[in-house]
Amino acid sequence: SVEIVEGCRLPVLRKNQEHEDEWPLAEILSVKEVSSRKLFYVHYIDFNKRLDEWVTGDRLDMKKLQFPKKEAKTPTKNGLSGSRPSSPEREVRKSLDLNVQSTTAPSRGKTLPTPKRKVEAVPLATQVPPATPVPSLPSSAEASQASVFPAVRETNTFKSREEHEQISSLTTNGTARRLIPPQPGRKRKANCGGTDEMIKVLQYNNPQTASVFLPPPEDSQDSSDGIPSAPRMTGSLVSDRSHDDIVTRMKNIECIELGRHRLKPWYFSPYPQELTTLPILYLCEFCLKYLKSLKCLQRHLTKCNLRHPPGNEIYRKGTISFFEIDGRKNKNYSQNLCLLAKCFLDHKTLYYDTDPFLFYVMTEYDSKGFHIVGYFSKEKESTEDYNVACILTLPPYQRRGYGKLLIEFSYELSKVEGKTGTPEKPLSDLGLLSYRSYWSQTILEILMDLKPDNGERPQITINEISEITSVKKEDVISTLQYLNLINYYKGQYILTLSEDIVDGHERAMQKRHLRIDPKCLHFTPKDWSKRGKW
């Protein structure tokens, strides 16, 4: 019989969302023997890594086996051969990494060896596959992004995980596609030129609400020259994929018990090696300390005094609270939080140095204490207007509106700080869905609340939308284009709100019961630039 080795590709039997058999192409990442039976760790090509799993030999289609290509032998420092089996996917990633490294500066000036790598967070769920990160595009360069992503009115409308596993990237070589600016007099969809331009808001069959018009822009420092710069791929927590190896591509924790929930991790997380062989890893749900057995957890709970995250409670309404945690003052908790979050995030790297970050943990209160629901982190000082570095809703609480609540809270903090903000890129697939949905609902809410001015159609500028919402102008423009609202008509830009858009928005808002109440927020921003080393 033919021996299957790492790097081989072949169809593997799995059940889809409808519990029907399918045979997607998969790559063998590892082989092990348990009780004299061979098990194979497979990654389904074009599927998100969270679906990777150990399978038995009877699920492999040996007739279509593809062996890995051999790499040319290259000498290494110690004179030994540096070759190893290579899969087509590795070759693609290698070329992409070279492009990314050539167009960007290294993240925070650090390169960490794999074992020292901690990993910090962003799902609201999961990450875009490494070969196709979602780039951050400046201003109108996001125009064509509208056609890239599937239209989603609400985060909970997508049918299956698999449908959103692969999100196409606007670029593959680290450079954005240049967009041709519209010419006056031509009826064509247009990118918003300047953000100070007025926009008329039109609403079909509803005279009380709006269309949007833009007179010629005044000179604005904010308007770009139309030539987008290369997208930035090195956010403070963006994973450097050059450290990828077989170990970090495989899930290493079988199951996590956190309070009353048992969680099945989606990705690798750098917990201590000796804990990775346990059937269940136990976590204290208040301090997030990891323990190897139920007995150890019970003993720990008799000594652990925490019944809520450390730090200051800055928001409480009903059973929902938010705690602000300083990564320098509460280092152990912050590191434990990041280790847990990495189990559900693929694209962010967490440094053991949590000092430069603040963590905002959302909790749900009951008689036993404040139970963690999700969190987001942000840099104390961000040069790129990032108001979120990593964001995650834990799986038991997903699809219940908590993701949007976390996003809304991050923008409420930006409003208090008097800044506009944007999440660090790349976003995960589920994170992207939640942000798209939040931006769409927030902007439509403003447009539909506009009142006619002396019988004229209401007008608003991109800058005004950005100031009201604290959403960065580039995200406002990309959302308007994603919703396909911007049209160029008789020499001016108008936003046209169709009945379908209005009805879809009203239905979505009826389902959105959880909202942040700014009156319940008690938060004073700090000027970290004056505080020396944080």
C-alpha cells in the first residue's frame, strides 16, 4: 500500500451543514498512530482552518492521492539540507509573504521565534485564510470592495460557515488596484471624491426621508489625491506568517472548560506543552488561570477571590457590564485572556508584553458573579486611529447580538475621546460580517433620520456622518459603496435608499435588542503620551 506523508493532498469525506457527504480536497498536515490505528490531521483546501480535524484512513480517497513537490535542496547555516516536502499552498504563502514583507515595515519592530509567540485576538469569530488577508484600503480605494464581499444585512443571516470560509482579497501582492475617478457628465457609479462634499439622500416612495447630494469639494486636508497607498499589513497584533510551521497550523487543545461551558478550540494557542495532551483544559472563569484537572480547579476556586475581571467597571446596564483592564497593571489576567482568545483567532499575534494594551471585557452578571462574554483590546497609543486591536465574542455567546454590542461600545469610547476609529486589519471572516453589518445599520439609521430642509431633499457630508458616528471616513465610504447606495446623477453624487434597503434595515433593527446606553458609561480617557512608559 502507498504510504501517506505530510504535504500529500487527496479528497477526504466530511459532512456538510446539511449533514450530506462531500469529498473536498484536503492536505495532510500530520500523521500519528493511536492504539495501532493511523490518524491523519487534515486541512480542507479553501475552507477555514477551524474545520481542520483528525480523521481515520477510511475517510481518505486514495485513488486521487497527490504527492507533495520536492523543494530544491538549499544549504543551511550548519551545512545540512534545508529541504522538506512542500505543498502548493505553502509555495503560494511563501511568495505572498515575500511580497508583504517587501511592501510593509515589520510589526512593532519585533520578530519573535515561534515558541515565544503569544497570540492576541479578533473573531467575532474567525480569521481569513492566510493567503487572502483583507487589506485596509484608504478612502475611495475601497470602492471595489463592495463587489468582493457577499451582501449581508445582518450578521445572523449567513447560511453556513463554509459559505464564508474564503473571503476574496482585493489584492494578492500587497498593492491596491488603482481606481479611475469618475468624469463629470458621465452616468456611472462613482467614488466619493472629497469627504466634505454634500450628498443628497433620496428615498423611493417615502417623501419624508432622504437622497444625498455633493456640491464641488472645498479644499480639504482629508481628501486624498485618488492614488491609494499600499495596504498596511503590519498592525501591532497582525500575525507574521513567516513563522508559520506545522505545529502552529494544528489545533493543540482538545477541549476547554470555562465555567458552565465547554469550548472546542478552532486554532492553535501557545499553552504550555504539557497541557496539550489533556482531554480537557480547565480555566477559572474569573481570573482565567489554566489548570490541568478538575481537582486543581476546585482547589484554586477556594483560594481565588475574584468574581469579576480585575480593573475598573466603566459600564453597567441590566446584567451587562464592561471592565477596563490595563495590560501593564494586570499582566497575568491579560496574558491568560490572550491565550484563551487565540484558540478562536488565527490572524493575530499576541506578545507576552501586554503593557501597550488596554482590554475591555464584557460580562454577564448572575448570582455567582460576572461571567466573561467577549472582549476587545486596543493600543494605548495608536498612530493609525485604531480603536480595536483584537475583538472576540466567545462561541457560546455568538449569534446573539453581543458582537455588535462590543463594536458599538468601542465606538462609544471613541466618541468620548473625540476621535474617529477603525479596527485593525485584517479582520476575520466573522469579524468582517459583524463590522459590515454594524456600519451599515449605523449609517442607515442616520440617513433615515434626516429631515427635509424647506422642502428640499436633505443633505449631509461624509465628514458629518463620520463625526456623528466616530466611524472613520474610509469605512463610511466603503460601506456606502458596499450597500450600493452611491450614484452619480446629473453631475452630482446622490444616495438612493430603495424600499428593499429601508425594509431590510427596519427588520434588522427590530431584532437588535442589545444597545449601548451612553448615559451608563463612566469613562475618562487618559493621555498616554504624557505617561512615559504607560
